[in-house]
Amino acid sequence: MSNFDFGADRRTVLMGATASAALLVTRAPVLAADDMANVKRAIADGHAASVKRVQDWIALPSIAAEKRNTQEGAAYMRQLALDAGFQKAEVVQTTGCPGVYATFDAGAPKTLGLYFMYDVKQFDPKEWTSPPLEGRIVDKPGFGKIMVGRGATNQKGPEATFLAAMHAMRAAGHKLPVNLVLVAEGEEEIGSPHFAEIAHRPDIMAALKKTIGIFMPSNSQGPTGSVEITLGAKGIAELELVSSGQAWGRGPTQDIHSSLKAAVDSPAWHLVEALQTLVSADGNKVAVDGWYENVAPLTQHQKDLIAATARANPEADVMKQLHISHWIDNLPYEKAMERLASQPTINIEGLVAGYTGPGGKTILPGRAVAKVDCRLVPNQTRAEAEAKLRAYLKKKGFGDIEVNVTGGYDPTETDENSAIIKAETATYKALGQTPTMIPRSAGSWPGVVFTGAPLRLAAGHFGMGYGTGAHAPDEFFLVESTNPRLAGMDDAAMSYVHFLHQIAAMA
């Protein structure tokens, strides 16, 4: 949710590795040649159906923040799982939005866990060059045919591509080499407040405990074709800070004429003052008491991983992707990347008060709201961040400011020597890629539900393919690539076939 988009996958911080000259899925030795050819042919034969599957899914936006299609989104996800071959799939109700639990029994010795999210961020059609729910196919010079739509890369495109691999294996008469346990949610974009209710239901937790680890399908290629493996992600606390005349006991309890400001306090200025106390004058360092006391510093090995990834990605290219010209505090590139991975933040997502439409409307608002996210690193926790934020505001004289936490979770970490990370590495190399690793993504996903107690499983992301624009207008997913370094949808589907076999071959 609300993740840093570095030009490919919203859950990727720094796209790593030197790209191969071409994506040659036929170089992978994981499958026998005949099986590989049959599956690859089935993927190609099913291409049109696979594309339509993504488009149809995009056409049904499930938006938890708007309470839009929450039940319908879960029912649709359940049917997608059944259509792909899962023998059992059910909608799991929670105290919030429902999710989905599905299993595929291949009679295999090993079981792999899958995490899907099917909710998407809000969108304003006026900001898009094509309708955000259409999934229109357009040409993008230097890349190929892309699909534009909300959820195209985050995360419906790569997830539907994994489902396409399952459809193709069945069509080719190729038995899945591993069993699958799928857990999916419709609240990732609001901080997964009820996902643990799904994953920790006793029978679901028992099934997950049998897995080798959990993976989420992703478009993990950068625009040059490079790939990198993330070994974790920052946690997040997403919240609203609300200043109101009613709670403050000063200022109006509803909007009044702005001429009265000469005699009446402003809840909006009160909120601005409270926000400024949370950070240093430049906004770059958190000022909340005790915010850094549990922050684990990067190890030298983690710094080395970051340095290797930075070397593989020219600074000028990265700045161009991000539309920036300077790093924070004018830091050197590598130090900025270390800071990106290692530092917690308090960020203002949006400010809402009074009138924001065309022209002016001379009012003194009775209420002002700041939408805020706090990114957390090991060994911080969401509960700790919330408690410290509340205590600090009260200490500074802003105890009247409401702190409404809407979602979030702790950071997540996975050992680079775990079986699932080794399988990712081996598969990428078999596909002609040389991946690099980073300690954690600056963005967030609820991986701690798996990596933390009581499951304590390895968890990460995998997948070829390219897409960008998560949370933004004109989000897209590369469907048919004309760039020899980038995988289109079919080659990305084949990468999942290889990955499943690599998992099955792990000792």
C-alpha cells in the first residue's frame, strides 16, 4: 500500500542488476525441453484470454477506502482461483472487508504459499489519458503494447499473469509441481487492517505452516530489464490527524466567514502548527520523542547490497524516473539509497480543509484533516509509533488533535538464505538475469503477517515483466514487449512456470 514506485513495481525500491542482452526463457534448464515447449505454446495460445482476464478484472474495482465492491471483489477473486484450477476456494468474512482462501492439491511433496491483493487505489478519471477501468491497449515507444488501467501493475496484471501460467499448464497437460495455498485480501490499500484474521484462522494457518514460504507475483523488472530481489519491506502506520473547533474548544464548530479570523481562532492553522512539531524545519527528520530508539542500523553487508544495486542503476536514470534533481540533504547517491532503506519517516499524504474548488470561498474552516503515513523500519512497531505520536502531540499541547489510525503493520524481513529467496535467485539466473538484492523496500506490504509470529515463514516477491504508475494516473502493465530486455505477459507467465519447478527442486 502507498508504496514507493521506482519505475516498475510499487513494492520495488531500487531496480537491480545488469540487464541481459535479451530475455531468453528457453535458456532455463528447469523444465524438460518438450514440456517447456508445450507449456510455452499453451501460454501463447491463451494470450488473448489472458489479456481479457486482466481487462475484466480491472473493470471491477474493489476500493476499500470507498467501501466499493468489497463483497463483489472477493467473490470475483474466488471465481478466478477456481477457474485457474484451485479445487477449493472460499470467501472469508472478517470484521472488515472479506478476503479469499484457496488451495490446489497437486499431490506434490512441497507446498508454496501465495499472497494476492485485489483491491486498488482511488482514481480520478479526469487525470487519465484513457478510462481507468477500460484496460485499454496502447503502444508505448521503446516498450511495446501496454495495458492502461487502475490495478494494471498494482497488482492485477502480475497476479493474472500467474493465473495465466496455471491455465496454460493445465491446457498443456502439465501437472503443477507444487501444491498451492492462496490467501487474498481486499484491504491492502488501506493498510490491511483485517488481513491477519484471514491468515491466522486456525485451519488457514495450519495450511500456511506447511508451505516453503509465501510469494507475491510482481512486475519486478526495471525499464532497462534489470531485476532485483527485496529481502523485506518497511512497515507502515496510516492515519488521519484531525483538528476541529469542537474538539479544541477554540475556533468555530462549523465553517464561518473568513472576515471573522481577526477575532476567532483557526483549527486549520492549529493543525499546521501541530504538523510542524512532528519533524525538523526542513521536514526531513522526525522530531517525535523516542522515534529512533528502536531503529536497527544497517549492517555492513546490507550496505554492500545497496551499493551493488546502486552501481547497477545510473543515478541520472534514477533521477529522471523520479522527476527529481537532488537527493535529500544533497546526499551522494549511494548514501541517499542507504537512507531510503534505513530511515523511518512521517509523511503528509494530503491536507484537506475548507473549500478547495475553483476560485475562492472566503471561509474560516471549522475542521482540518491531514492524511499521514509513517514508514517504519526494524525494530519499530506500528503500536509503538502510534503510542509515541499520541504522547508527543499531547506533550506539545495538541492533545485535542484526533489521531485516527486506519491501518498498518510492522516491518517484514526474510533471510537471503531461505529456500524461497534461493529459488527466486536461481530462476532469474536461469532466465538470463543477474539479480541484485536490497535489504528492504521503502514501500510496504503486509508480509509481517507471514514472517512474524506465529507463522514465521519466508516471504517475498517474484516475477518478470514491467509496469509502473501505481497509485497514479495512467498506471500500466507491459503486455507485448518490443524491447528485447523486457518480458511481455507471455514470457512473464513462463517465468512463473520455471519458478514453481525451481521450488519443487529445492532440497
